Amino acid sequence: MHVGKKGGTVTFKHVDSVPLSPASRGSLLAVILLVLLAFSGGVARAQSYTFAHFGQEDGLLNPDASAIVQDKRGVLWVGTENGVFRADGNHFVQVQSFADAVFGAVLAMHVDGAGRVWVMGAKRLVYFDNNGALHEVPDLALNVVLDESARLASLPDQPNTLFMLHGGLLQEVHSNDGNTGWTVQTALPEAQLHDLPQPAEVHSLVADPKRHVIWAGCGKALCALRPPGSESADPGSLLEVWDGRRNIPADTWSRLLLAHDGSLWARSAHDVIRLDPETWQVTHFGNPSPHVVQSFSEPALVEDPDGGMIANTTDGLARLTNGHWQQLSSANGLPSSEIATMFFDRKGGFWLSPVGQGMWRWLGYKNWQNWTRSAGMAGDVAWSTLRDPKGRLWATSTNDVNLIDEAAGRVIPQNGGKAVGAVQTMTADARGHLWLGGNDGILMDFDPATRQTRSVARDLGYIYAVRADLGGGAGVVAGQRVWICTATGVGYVSSEDGWTHTHMLHGGGAPPSNAWSMAEAKDGTFWFSAAGGLYRLVNGTWSHVVVPDGTSLIDYPAMYVAADQTLWIQAALPHPLLHLRLEGNRAVIIGSVSSDIVATDDLSFITIDHRGWMWVGSDLGIYAFDGKRWVHCTQEDGLLSDDTDTSGVYEDRDGSMWFATVSGVSHLLHPAQLFDVATPTIDVQDVRINGHKLEPGKNPNFNLRAPELSVDLFSTNYQRPRAVVFLYRLSGREDDWQATGPGTLHFSGLRAGEYTLSLQAMDKRVHAFSTPIEYSFTVLPPWYRRDRSKVLALTLLMLLIAGGWRLSLRNLKRNEALLQQKVDLQTAQLLAEKQELERAQSRLVETARRDALTGLLNRSAIFDVLARMRRVALAAKTPLSVVMADLDHFKSINDRYGHTIGDVVLRECAARLRETLRPGDAVGRYGGEELLIAIPGLDAEHAIARLEEVRAAIASRPIIHGELVLYVTCSYGVAWVNHEQRDLEALVHAADEALYVAKQNGRNRVEFASPDSPHDSVLGRELPGKL
């Protein structure tokens, strides 16, 4: 909160803190109102604490919580009279499978060494496995009355054995495999039951892992049960009774607790005792409750992270401090109803369960104390705090000065709650007097000894700040001068004139009016901010400081001079905090803090403590910097309100910090704990794509038609739930990080491609990040768009093209073949026709060359053949025989038998010649009955043999025509072609002469006309018949 002035009218400027959800806002406001308004009557006033409250509006549908546990993943489970809930950040989620089972009231819960979460009810015993599935122990007959003690315990190294206490009976639930076959039996050995004190009922239960012992409150004593397999001083004894013989008082020990140091604590209705872990010496701490007899049903005892013990009482809580119980009640802000259950989570969060009021979480446990109207402060709004030279602690509220009595735990208004004037700002001089100022323009001197207020000056318009001199200047004693910043300018009061006169500084370069704030360096240099800008006062000399162009200083800026004489000053966004160094009369910016760190420019104070840590107040809480990291402190940490006030910071002598807020004064006991913040965590419950579970480090492929990714995120950041956000990025779809909270993320319409889902938790207030978790997967394209399909399609296309080409080629070839067939057919037809024509022509030629009667070559044809054979013989120098043949007595045949028989004889003789002669030989009709024969290639010897065969072919067989039988002979004249180029006519003539000789010599013989012939006589023989 800042004080401002517009148009001469005094106004209070209040900027709301960070917006919260309606449910969360309602919870926190309810807590704050409870803290501020509780016990406004005759209840003793005391310092108060703040709590976050979770009820039905936060998802905790049943307000009566009976059991709280935290599983191995850090998730907080709460059992109620009607359902089990899990804490998801600042919200609770009902476990639906448990609700569906219609379980009823939860009496006890426990997490075993295997991570199972056990839940015990009046009739049933169930457990959740590590996958969240619900299982029931079958055949278990429970009948537990709601107000009876019910406990569960197990040893970490024996997770498959559970010890169950109900109705005074201790049972052992065991399974060989931890999944099925659970059996239930009495846990106490039958043989030693007589050793138990009577009555032998069991009242409490706790496991001791170090000693492998189950401790129980049995009867009026304590019992140590050593399960099988444990080490024991007396191997024959599984049950040890601890009673008066071991200095244990005879009492009903209804609550047992094993502390972190190994000591055993036991609580009854009258006492709390501690058994030393080494000597087993018993220490008594008495009854935590201020009443002798407890009137509540469930005594509780818990140990805080520092080893301190806390017990519930009829009026609230009792905290063991220096061996004595410190009582805390509704006067301290605690719930007015009985606190049935208490629990510390693994990060030190303190959870309470008041009957019928849901769950409460103590904010800033053992680190924050608050002083409000409920502690006696006059008014709700606190403006400033300080400790005077005499060690008294003061706080100003709107119209009074309040003395904070820490020892008594109360606040004492110095004017009995009556207005002493506006006291928005305060300082103490060397005497211990308090100087007060505010929007009424009256400067007041308050004497704590007399509790009297003296008006020193009036009509100052508005007193924005009063500060005692630090004594940095030469000859200046600290606290001997008090400076004031007012609407009329800068002034001071001093011990030099008895603190009676106000010295206003005008002229000489001093701010003429509206001096808003001031800061003093260790050397006595003063800095002032005013409507006219930034000013310095050094040894009485004023100078106006020129700020860099573009620097947006705002009205009423907070500022502080560091030890190195540099100045930190409030500015406008996006850099609400500037660091300046003076060079002459010009300020140079040497650093800044951006809005990523300090998210508002509505600052109320800036200071640096003795550690060198910077503290910045704002309307959004407190920002602190320890030289390494910035931390944002808010109501979630225990601060009364996020809206701090001007002059609202004070460092105490022990290093603790006091802050004035619009809801009272907050005291930070251990500032270092603000920076000791655990790394935020992100609990990924489930990541699935169309029902298929994804795991980190794997990269599965999915062939899906409509892929949809769902991500269930859970938060175990219970200390600062609103500060932690989840960052996610789905690479392959979007590259920018997005912020979300717990819940379910949906990504639909995923296209084919490679994806990587990155998840990370970020604590905005400490700027810390968790290690990213990545899930990679690939969405395959439709089969027709995959590379393999493309290759296949391309291959098929190529095959189709090739097939088409081959088919086309085949068709082309077939057509070509058909065409060729047609061509061949036509060609064949043409050839046949040609051949037929040629044959016809040949026949015509042959007809022209053949004798019509005998079929032999005619005269011209035989002469052509003979001429060709002669040329070949001459060229190749091969023999050639020319034979002239004439049928003997042919004329007589014609005359006697007629020409018809003569023709028959000629044809038969021609046929026998063709049969006898070789294919290469030639024969033709020379004329009438004369024939001309050409026999190439035979030498004389072979030619004579051949001619003899020719002669015999005619003469050896008769010619038969009907009944006519004729014997015909033929005479032959032979001429030889020599190599002296005898011409053809001469050659034929020679053969004819040889024929004549054959006729003359008796016919039917062969005569040679050539002089080279080896025979000069005719060869022949007589025919057997006559003509």
C-alpha cells in the first residue's frame, strides 16, 4: 500500500495482490479473516499463524478427515468418513475407484515398503497398488466400531506383511507373493499370551525398522513384537513386555511414535514419555493438555522436521519447547474444533484435520509469526515497525502506536485504541522517542515512558517519511536529528534546539515541495525524491541529479543507498528496479531488475540488510535477493498479506525481518529458509496416445487413423502450489513452451511425423526448474503416404509402366507378328504366285525348251546346255563327253506299226535315258529319233562305263505296249571335248560321225570320234531278238 495525494485530496492507494481462483481466494480469505477476527472478546490475545484451508470448494467433498499418508511418489492421500482423496497441488481429487467400491468411513491408512497404500474401514481392508488399481483382502471379517483404535503398520523390509490393529486385537495380514493369497492370523504368539498384562487389549501400534520391532501399547504396558526372522537378544522370545520393571508407568498408551533419532514416544491421557534409543531411559513430559482429563476421542502426537513434538489438546495444539508444552489455540489462529489428525509431509508441510473443517495446512511453520488485531493491535493495517535504542519493538497502525510484547505474545496499543493521529511513518531518535507522521500533516513526538504524544509541527500538508539521522556525517551523532519529507518540502528537527523547532529547507537548490522519500548513505549523503526529480544533499549543499533520458521514475518512489554509494530506486515497468551510479551530477544506469523477476512497479520499500541481501516490498508480496537468486515471498509462505506498506520493513538485531502489511505485522524468523526451496516436481500420472501408454526413453511408432495424445499431470508441490506451473512443449507441432497447471492435456489432430513431448515444472517465485521429462513417439502416415508405400507405389507404378510398356511392346510385337504374318502370308502368296508364275514361266520356258513328245530338251535347249557345260569344262579343265544317239531301225517301226507306236518307243527310250543318266547329265532330242547327250566330269574309263549303262538301259528290256513287245536298240557316237577349244558345232559333228561309224559297224554299239579316245572300235553286242 502506498500513500498518495491528488488535487489536494488525501487518498489511500491500494493495489490488489495476484488474482487467485475463486475457490482458492475463498479459502485464503477465510483463513485470514479467521486469523484477524478470532476471539475478539475475552479470549487471551497472542501472536497468530496463517493457514490454508481446503474444503468442498477445493475438491475435498467430505470435511471429516481421519487419516493422512504420503506415498512413495510424494502424493498426499487423505481418508475421510466418505471417500479417499489425493492432494493435487492446491486441490483435492476424489479417488473414483474407492468411491465406486462403496467402502464407507476410513479408519486408518498406511504406505508399506512396496509402495502400496492400505486403507482400513469398519468392514473391509483394501490397498492401492503402484498403478493405482484397487484390491481387497478377501475373507476378512472386520467389525470395527468407529471410536475404537484402528492402526496399520509394517516393516519396510517385509512389505508383504501388514500388522492391523482394530478393536483391541492385533492381526497379521500376509501374502507370499504380495499380490494374491492374503491370509489373516493373530499376530501375538499364543505361547506368550499369558505374559501380557491384563486386560490384554492392544491400543496403539508403530513399526521400528532399525530394531525390526513392532511396538504396541498393550494393556497397561508396552509390548515389543519381533516378527520371525528378526534379531533378538533372547532368540526364544518373540514378545517382550515393557512395564514397571523397565520404568514404564502402568497406563493406557494410546499413541506411539518413533522419532527420527530412534527414540520411542508414548502418549496416554495423563502423560507423554520418551524412551532413549541407547539407554532406554524414560523421560516424562507430562500432559500436553492444560486439563488433567482429556475430553477428546483421539490423542495425536507428531514430530516436526526439527525433531520437535506436537500434540493435540482440547483447545488446539501443544508444542514441546525446551521441555515444556507451549499451548497454541484459536487465539493463535488455530481452528476452534478438535484437531483429530496431524501430519508432516516430506517437504516439512504441516497438515491438520480439524473435526468437520476439512484439511488445514500451516503456512510458514516455525518461520513466520504474525501480530494482528487478534493479538491486541489497534487496527488492521500496519504501516511500519522498528526496535528503539532500548530494545522495545514498535509497530504503527492507522491511528496508534503499538508495543509488541514478544515474551507475553501480545500487542499493547499505547493510546488505548484511541486515535493519536495519522501514523503512516515512524522513526526513533537517540532518546528512544518515536517520531510519527502521516496524511494529516502533523509531526508528533511520542514518549514511551509517559505514553504522551507531543505535536511538534502542523500544516506540513502530508508527511511522507520521517527518518532518524544515521550519523554518517562528520561530527553527527546518530539519532540526534530527524529528517522529514513532506508536501511542503524537506525539513528536520534536532536535539540542538531541544527537538522543539522544525527546520524546513528552502532555496539553495532544495526541492520546493512534495518531497516523497529519502535515503541516507553511510557517509552522511542524503538522497531525496521529489516532484521536481532526484536531489542530493552533501554537507549542506544541494544538487539536482540528472537521470538518463527515457528513464521512467514514478511518484513516491522507494529507494535505498547501498554501501558502495550506488542508489537503488523504484521505476516503471518493464524495469521496476533501477541501479544507479552518480557521475558528477548525472546518474548512470548500471543495472536493473526486470518484470520477469519483480512483476510489479507498485513497490513500497527497498532495503539491504547486514548480510547484503536485498528486500523489496510490493503489492504482490516481498521479493528477496541473496546475491544468487531472487525469491518471491507471498501468503503461501506465511506472510499475512501480499500487500506491504511504505516504511514497512525492519531488520532486527538477530537478523530476522519484520514486515508491515495491510493485515498486520509479519515476522520472518529465519530469512535463510526462504532461499532453501526444494526443486519443483512434476508428477506425470499417465501419457497415452489413443489408449497406448508412453514411457520416457522409448520411441514407439503408432499407426492410427485419428491420433490423440492425452497427458495427466499431478502436482506434489504442496508448499507453494500456486507458484509452481507446468511447462510443456510438443516438438513436431509447436516449438514454444506453454504453461499449465495440474490436470489433463489433450492434443488432437496429430499429423504424421516425429514428436517429442517435453514436460517441466517451474517455480515462478524462486525461478527454479525441474529436470525435463521427455516422451518421444512417431505417428506413422497413412499406409499410402509412408515411404515404404511410396516406394511400393513407385515400384508398382514402374511395374505398371514396365508392364504397360511390355504389354504395349507385346501387343506391338503381336501386331507386328500379325502384320508380319499378313506380310509373310501376302509375301508367301505373292511368292507362291511368283513361284507359280515363275513355274508357269518355267513351264513355258521349259515347254519352249522341251520336246513335246519325249519331254527331253529340244534341240536349241540341249545346245544351250551343251555350250554351258563346254565352257565349264574348258575353264575347270574337266572332261565332257558329247554323245549322239540314234534308235536303230526306227523307220521300220513307224512303217510297220505306225507313228503312234513310234511315238511310244521314242517316249519310252527317253524315259529310260533320264532314269539312267545322272542329275547333272543332260539329254535332248536332236531331231526325229536322234538324241544328243552331255555327260560332264567323267574321265574316259568312267564315261565308257556310264555309256554302257545307258546302252543297256534301252537294249536290255523290251518295250511293251499292250500286247506288243518290241526290242529296241540304239547306237551311240561319242566325242570328247579337248582343251584346244574345239567349237561346239565341230564337237557335235564329230559325235555324229562316230554315230555313223556305229551304224556302219552293226548298230547297238558305242563309237568314239575323238582321236584322244582310248577306244577306236565300237563296243556292243548282239540283241537277243529281231525286229
